[in-house]
Amino acid sequence: MFFNRKEELKYLESKYKSSEAELLIFWGRRRIGKTFLLKQFCDKFHGIFLMATASTSQDNLESFSSELADYFNDERLQIHSLRNWDEFFIYLDEKIQERTPVVIDEYPYLVENNPAISSNFQKYWDKRLQKNSNIMLILNGSAISMMEKETLEYRSPLYGRRSGQWFLEAFDVISANEFFNFKNLTQAIEAYTVSSGIPYYCKILSQQPDIYSAIRKKILTKGEVLFEEVDFLLRQEFRTPRSYFPILKSIAQGSHKFGEISSKTGYDKSNLTKYLSSLEKLKLIRREAPVTERKPEKSRKNLYFLNDNFVSFWFTFVLPHLVHLEFDKADAIMNKFVIPNFNNYVSQNVEPIIVELLKNDFFKLGLDFNKIGRYWDKNTEIDIWGETTENKLIIGEIKWTESPCKKKALFDLIDKVSSINIKKEVTYLFVSKAGFAEDFSTITNEKIVLINLKDITLK
């Protein structure tokens, strides 16, 4: 299955059609679908796909030689592999005489086994390859920190050589649901708070008829690939992955302030700052300020949240019960912890999903937001605070409960707003999983907008 990578394919095709040599950097987290996307692109445009492995530099060179020999039908190369990377770059330059994409997948493996490879790339790009307008070279990798260090940062030998870059993101909730094909938006959202829109996770979890079955059989079961996925994910990026576990665990358990995380983990300010920065750079966590802050990066109100729903789920429900799960107690963990607490778990992770849907005008409200997010101060928390291009102020709440939202929620929100110095007229927005009580649903005030998620069906 190949879903919703139209924007990425359009970008690649535009670069393919250019009249210049192209050096593109593709990167993104593990399981995001980079390799599949680039293979599809290579198949369409008869490109060369070279996959590096964790083996030696010589093994990779021999593997690349074999692929090139097959591609160019080069009998000599089939017998005598390229002897070094200088020969590899020269061979590419001499053989490519018509527009050809060349993908080097898992580029970080080449760097690990040959730290000088990026310098070699720089030398031959400057000397030969950039002058060959038929070459479209794409470096792809999952080790985000190494990809950025080796290709994008100022000190990298390849800095300034790239002609484009693309960080591959997870699917949004609607696109991810093409795997699951749930007919109701609430089901799609629940699945998204587990899969995080990662294509590989969606593919595995969607093999089950519902999200509880998927969790029980594909995440909580020892031996299944997702059971230890977070371990592998962190090991790929960090030399000491266990140093990051306490931070992710404390955030998953509700510690969002710097001081709270420090207290829970025992890390001093210097080390915690360094670890948080690394996690943020890898997009495993996000630092968030109230949407009204003029300089959010310098705000003292910043809070930290897990940015990956699958990681959040794993630290919430798998890690605390790992010992029992190792001894085949998945049913007990499912019935005692996951099912009773799943609704609350979703409620803790649903706000960014709803905000993204509002940004994209999924609910057809006709609102174009300049900015939208959460608001909080010492005394007040508001789920949705949005300012539109028409200078409207939208303030709202998300109610992810099993019972319909009652009119009291409106009065509570009005009280919150009255405690804040707001000079604009406010439109109140309520998003409810279970709909609205009769006293609320009959309101016809145009300054009150109600979104009933249970009534929203998906195609």
C-alpha cells in the first residue's frame, strides 16, 4: 500500500525535471516510510537504488558495485568490484549520461564505517558531479542526528552543497486512517494516539479489527516487533539510550515543567538541558509555550510534551508493566490497566490532533488561523486559543469523555475567559467525543460553535 505522499513525490519530480545536477537530503525517523517512497520514485523514473548496511565500508562498496553492474549491464564490473570510493564517484559521473536518480539509502551506515566519506562526497561533488546535469543524487537516512550532522550542519563537509532537503513527517490522522478504514472520526483519533501516524505502525496495527485487539496482539505481546520498538528507536539515535528513559517516562507520567522533570529524574540542570535538547531535536518531545507568547522560544512558561504518540503509549502502558508482559501477562495488563485508562490516555493526547484538524479546516468552519494552540497561566488552562486572519478570537475546550458535554462547560469556559484580560469579542468552540446534552445542543447562538465528533463519519 502506498498512501498520501503526493506532496513528496511532486517535490521529487520537480527536482527530477530540473536542468541542473541535484544533491538532495532526505531524512526522518525510523519506520516513517522514506525507503518505500524513494523506491517508488526510482521505479517510476528508472533510478538507481543503493542501500548501505551496517557492514564494512568494503562490503558496501562491493554491494554498490553489484547494483551498478546490473543497472548498466557492465560485465566487467560484475567481475571486478570498484576498489575504493574515488572509483565509485568517478564511475557514477562517467556512466550517467541521461537524467538518472541515484538514491543512497541509510547513508549514516556509510559514515559509521568510513568517517571520511562525506569529505569524499564533497571533493567529487565539487570537482565532477555538480557539473553533470544528468545526476540527481539523494542521500537518505533514519539516524536523524547523524544525517543532520553529516549533511546539514555548518561544519559538515557537505554544507552548502545540497540543492534541497526534505524531512519526512508522519501522516496526519485522516491520512493514517486510510490504513485502518475506520468509519468514525473518534475511532481514527484513538488509533492515531497509538500509531502516531507512522506508516509502519499503521500497517501492523491495522491488521486487527479494532484498536484494543491491535494493542493486545501487536504491542503488549512479547516477540512482536512493536513490543521493543522504542528500545530500538532510541538505540539508533543515542550511544546511551537508557539516559533518556527517565525523562521520557517522567513526561509520559505528567511531569511537564523543567523543575518537575529534574526532580523526577534526578538530573541536574546542565545534563537535563542537554538531554531535553537532544530529544527535542529528534522530535521525540516538543517544547510548548502558551500560544499568546510573543517570543515562545524564550518563554518561562514553556512545558515539555511527548511528541510521538507511540512513544507516549509505550511509556504509559508497556514500560511500567514490562516484567509482567515478559511473563505473558498481556491479558491481565490489558484488562486491568489499558482498557480502564485508555480514554483518559487519549484525552491527554488529543489536543494537537484537534488543533491540526482545525488548522486544515476539516470541520468546514471557514476559519483561517494566524495562530492556534493552547493557553495557560498560573490559574487558567484553555485547550484551544485561535486567532484568525479576520481578527476573530476562537476559544474552546475539548471534552473527551463517555458522557455528553453539558451546558455547564460553557459557563465554566466563560468564567475562565473573564479571568483573563481579553479585549476582543470571543467565539466559543466545543469539541466533544460523546456529543452534547440536550440543554447544550439546542443553543443557536452564532458565537457558540459545537463539534460533535461521534456524528462525523469518514469516507
